[in-house]
Amino acid sequence: MSLGRLFGIEIRLDFSVLIVFALVVYSLGAGLFPRWHPTWGPALNWSTALAAGLLFFASLLAHELSHSVVAKLRGIPVPRITLFVFGGVSELEREPDTPATELLIAIVGPAMSALLGFAFTWLGAALAGGDFAGGVFTDPEAAMANLGPTATLFLWLGPINLMLAFFNLVPGFPLDGGRVLRAILWGISGDLQNATLWASNMGRVFAWTLMAFGVLQSFGGSFVQGIWLLLIGWFLNNAARNSYAQLLIQQAFDELIVGNLMRTHFEVVHPDLTLEAFVNELLLRSGQAAWPVVEDSKTVGLITFEDARATNEGERATRTVRDIMSPIDEHLRPDVGGRDALRALAESESDPLPVMEGNMIVGLLHRGDIARWLALHELDAQQHR
Ligand SMILES: [Zn+2]
């Protein structure tokens, strides 16, 4: 669900946010606020809870926007922000290319949350008046009960934003604090891969600690809170593991070109070959999925298993490859980088994509080839560890 654009960035809302929003409003309107204010009626309780829920998500958005705006200022395009159940994600078009940029982008989010936290707390305390600060320690219940709705709202939002800042500063990748740690290690060592490995391992330690606390809590009676911690820990553990794997793949792809990945062992056909001969002598005799059609040392088209299958069996003796072959609309060149090739394959309908040099097909690149190459490379990466 799209909410519109801010600073040229599309703001999107995942469906899961609505569930969390409902949970936050419910726990405030039915739990916390009635406890703080036994004299409030339901209308005041629920409208304050609703406002608190909205401002809470506005705070999350402000956190995410600060990451995105700094990224844009440092020259990295940010097409969109997605808010989802565990917070938000800013989709940076590429990873920061220096430790300083990464540090700035990472630190500004928690800084924004901390700033909001202090501002809301200060506003709430100012609205509550001088008696509140003294009273909250001697008789907290009475002090809270005397607060108006706006002060209550701010004194809930302030600490929540401060907690958000603290949680995000935990030095485990891919949390903001983990990115800060990675940027520092990367700056000191100059080695992005090892810095990421360390930061993501810290992230996994933190994730397992959360999960352990979650299990203890759910056995200790706070079942819902325990499950919630378990879920967050599980999510963080996956995120930490994936982000390291992703970096390895990305680095591998950067060194790779289509010429390394494409299949070079394939047969070609002449356009005047009958379909009957094509099916019986070529198609049924190999695992090839697409045949370049070559005439006078020029590739004039491509014929696939699907093309042949779509023809009427009775007509195959009289029709030729030329009748049903398709022209080559899209193709790759052997010197195209691995990352661009992956994108081209993902966006294309045809699999394999022909690789052309001048007028000739020099290779065929299948989607499956990349997975095969990755499988071999992952094996390789583990052996070197
Ligand atoms: Zn953040």
C-alpha cells in the first residue's frame, strides 16, 4: 500500500503494520491508559490511544526518512521506504561505497529517534508542570493520574523513541548499530568482507540472546512477550546471515562477466531444415533448450523446444525451421557484468538469453546457470573459510 511521496521517496506500508498498529492502540486504550487514568472515559482513552499509535508510526517513519535523506545527500538514490512489522526498511539503490558514508547513513536514524525521544519527554514534562517531576518519584500513580491527555501522550512517546534508539544501536548487523560497527571495522581494516562477517556475527549473537530470553520469558509466564522476543530474534538472525551471504554473492558477481557464465557447447541449425528432422535429429537427442538458427555465418533467429512443441505433428514434414523460428529481440554481450546479466535474465521472458558478438551467437545464458555457478561458488567460499 502506497502512502505517497516525501522528499521524492515513495512511502509504502506493509499490511503487517496495520496489525501492529491495532495491537499498539489496543494495548494502550484497553491496558495502559485506563491504568494510568482510572477517571478517564472510554472516548478519551481510545482517542488518546489512537493519536499515540499514529504518532508512534510517524516516529518510525521519521527514523527511516533520516536514513534515506542522508543517503540521497551522499549520492545514493533511494526509490522507496517500506514500513513493516519490525520497523522500516529504506531501499538504497546500492551499498555505500565508503565507511564514512555508511557511518553517517547508519547513525542518523538512532540519532533522530533519540532526538524525538528527548523532545517528546521534555514537552510532556513541561506540560505536566513542576509538580510532576517531584511527584512521579514519591507517588507515581497520583502524578500520572493528574496528567492531561497531551502530556500523557508525550510521556509515552518519549521513552518509546528512546528505547527505539537504544534497540537500533545494538552493534549487530543489520541493525543500525551493526552498520556503525561495520563502518568502523571497515574504516580501520579496509576489508569490507571481514568487517561484514564480524558485524553480522555480532548480530547473530544478539539475535540468539533475544531468542533465549524469549524462551525463558514464555516459560516464566509472559507468554506473548516471550513469543514476540523469539520472533524478533529469529528475524534478526536470518537477516544477519542473509546480509553476509548477499555481500559474498555481490562481490563474486562484481568480478564476473557473461563470458564466464554462458554455455558455449551448443548445436546450431540451418533455417531450411524441416521441423521433422529438427525434432528427430536434434531436439530429442540433447538437453539443449534453444538452438541458434545460422545462415551464411550469421545468426538469423532462435528456435526453442516450446516453438517446436506448438506445431502440428502432421505438418512437421513440410514446414521448416525458418517458418517458426523467432527473431532475436534481446541478447547479452559477453563482456556484460554478472549483476547486469542477472537483472536482464530476471526481467526477460526468454530463458535462455542468447549472447551475441557481432552477428553471431557465441553463447547461451540460462537462469539455472547462475544458480549452478552460485552453488559451486558457495562451496568454494566455505572451503576457504
Ligand atoms: Zn534505522
